[in-house]
Amino acid sequence: MQLHSPPSISPESRRRIDELIRAQGGGANEEWVADILENALLLLGPQYQRGDVRIIQTAVRELRYAFQLFAPYRDQRKVTVFGSARLKSTDVEYQQAVEFGRKVAEAGFMVITGAGPGIMQAGHEGAGAEHSFGANIRLPWEQLANPVIAEDRKLITFRYFFTRKLTFVRHSDAIVLFPGGFGTMDEGFEALTLMQTGKSRPMPLVLIDRPGGTFWKTWDRHLRDHLMRNGLISEEDVHLYQITDDPDEAVRWIRRFYRNFHSVRFVRELLVMRLQHTPSPAAVEALNEDFGDILSGAPFSVHPPTVEERPKPEHQGLARLAFGFNRRSYGRLRQLIDVLNAM
């Protein structure tokens, strides 16, 4: 088999890219922009069909606009609400979503929904347009944005589900699911998969049922009886989500998740957790004993801010708990966060 060298652009093209960036005034992301431009020029090759290039072009345009839209609000925590577009304002679930949207906005969170009718509109009604984002999707039949968000500048309409999903996860600090159909199941399982595999940061995932309802309890039983019992998921994976029929409890769980835990990132071989409060030596010792199964390398220790973190000024005063994480046990990592929040 003949091996081909990876495609590359000419030195002259690379020089002109550098000139183009300088002509635009440069910026903080010059190396990444240069790479995007180089890859864009490679799409001139005959092996790429017009439809392939159109997908890339549209995805880049949608994501760039979405990031720009959310940028002024990056320091405000947000909750994404999923659920059926078919539920009516007279349905109990709709009324619960209105209540949840109102109370989570009062708790200081903004609400993101898919901008359509049903649960999406209910979440926006509760939070109000001022505290809402809409991520609409262009479908074969026209899905109009709900009247709460339709005229708001914090509305974006996507062509592709994958760019829309990325936007939901990228900008969410919690995800809430009300009963829904294929779309709700898809979004819920994708959120679980991303957290289970460490491809998204840990966050609350709360499933809200109607009072006394069994929609999510039946779903949970299926996971435990068929996935967990047959070894298709780990026992700890069911700690990645919580089920309730009370919007007040859902808001409390989300707020509690950020009581002490602030954020997390990998720095070389360490997982660094930013916390509101510094754990005591006795607490750190207990963590090494109780969560030793998730360690790979360095034990739990209080750690100063790292150079790689480039922390914002408002993050300088946060405590750091660092350890070598095995990068597999994300359900247990969620349990660790719950323990830290209870300290």
C-alpha cells in the first residue's frame, strides 16, 4: 500500500495567510486562525465534493456566530432545558417547566432551550426573555421560534443538529430534561455519554417528571435492569443523573452542585478542581482513602494555581484540589464533587 504524505499548502500561501492575519490586526488566537485558513485552502482539492465543503463552511459560520452570541454572558451560569415540543400549556409538565424556569432564573441562572413550542416555550416563559437563549433548528417543515424568544437577539437558528448540540453542551452548566420524544432521549443520552467519557465537564443532569409520574423512573429502571445488570455501563454511571418530580428540588440540586465546586480542568498529568473553600488536611486524607480507586499517579493534595490554567483575576482566590485521575471513572468523579459540596 502506498503511503501518502499529509496534504499541505505552499510556503507562499502560508506567508500570505500570515500577512492576511496581520492586515486584520492580529489577535489572541492567531495560530488557530492560521490553521483554519490553511485547512480551508486545502478544501480546494478535487477530492472534496461541493456538499462536503458546504457542510464545513456552514458549521464554522454557525459555531462562530453562536460563540459570539454567548460571549457577553460567559461568566453567567446557564441551564439547558430539554423536553417535548408537543406538550400544551394545560399539561402539568408544561406548568412545571414554567415554574422551573422562573425559579432557576431567580437563583441566578440563564435558561437555554431549543426555542420551539412545548417545554421549550415553557422554560422561556418562566425565565423571561431577558434570562433566555434560544437555539432553534431549521427543519424540513418550518419550526418557528416561540413568541417569548422570537424577537430577542439571543436567538440563533441552526441548520445542523450537531452544531446546535455542541452549542447546548458548550455553554451549559446544568441540563434538565422533562418528558419528551426521540429528540429529548437523544439529547439526554448524548449528555450522559459526553460526561461518562469525559468529553464534557461534569455538571448536574436532572430529569423532572410530573408529580407521581413514572416516565423517568421507568427509563431509569431500564438502564439499571438491562444496561447496568449486563455490564454495559458501570454501577457508578447512574450517579451522573438525578430524578425528581419537584422543580424546587431540581433547582436546589443545581445550586448545591456549585456550592463548593467551581470548575475543573486537566493540567498535564493532574486533574485540577477549583473550589470555593480549601479542604482541611483531614478532609484531603479522607479523600485519598475513600476515592483511592480513581487515582492514577499523584494523590489528592491542595495545589496552588498553575501557570497553564491562565486563571481569570476572579479565579485567583479559588482553592485547588489536584490529583492524578484515571480518566475513566467519571461517575465516581461526580460522587467526589458531591462529597466536596457537602464539606
